[in-house]
Amino acid sequence: MHQRAIERVWIEPGDVRAAADALRAIVTADLVIIGPGSLYTSVLPSLLIPEIREALAATTATRVYVCNVATQEGETEGYDLADHIEALVAHVGGNLVDVVLADGSPGSGPDAEQGQPVRLRWPPMGMTRRPRLVLDDVVAPDAPHRHDPQRLADALIRILQREGSSRPRPAITRAARSA
């Protein structure tokens, strides 16, 4: 792992409640997509809500983490793919993601002002159960620091078609009961 500008993210109050519609959507989904977005300021804050984590654990949906295609200055500078997953695991545990989708295109990548391409180091360290890695061409040809919406949608549909919604349903949790 690299030296991080952000070491830890938390929410206050720690017992904030999730919206019932969000919990219901997660528990009944065929595919749950986590990301893309700023790891520490967009993705992790939502996952820190206890009921959201419970719903993610309760769903039979395939849970996909979509890694950004480029690093972000002051947030994920110098991060590679495994660093993103290691930060996710450090904050919310290691069993909330089944598949990691990352850009595998051979393009030249973003310029320094927009961030560097996320390097593809895999697997992450310290995980007993690793998510399956899927590489696909998801970068926007005209904006190499962003995902192309159609390419990303196509990649997610392929994951859904391959993975289906086949995870066994664990014991009903508080989040699932209230959904």
C-alpha cells in the first residue's frame, strides 16, 4: 500500500439510518454496483452506514465494485487496483464484493492533470476470500480519466449474464426485515 493522504473515513453519528427504499433496492436487486466514484468521499461514506452493509450482506445479488480508471489527486494518488480494494476492506470488511471490475484496455491513459491510470496490481493483500477480477475496456476514448457509460453498462451486463444472482441468501438481517 502507498502512503495515503486520507487514512480513515467515518460517519457521525455512527448509527445513521439508511433510507428504506435504498435497503429494499439492495436486498431485491439482481446486481448491486458499488462505484465508480471517489473512493473516500463518495463510495466509502455510503458503505459505512450499518444498514447498508447489512443489506449488502443479505442480498443474493452479485455485488460489483467498479474501480475508477484514474487516480485522484489528494485522495487516491499512487493507488493501484489492489490498494483500492485494501482500503475498502479496511473500512467495511472483506465480504461485501463478489466481483471487481477494472479497466483492462491498453490505451495510453489519463494525463497527469486528470490523474494517472489505475495500475492493475492484483491480488490485494490480507484477504481470505478475494473477489473475482474482471478486466474490460470501460474507459472513454475521448476522456481517458473517465468511464465510458455505454462500455461500462455493457461490461456490467456481461457480468450479470455470467454471474447471475446465485449467491446463497444468509440469515435474514435487520436491514432485510425492514426492507
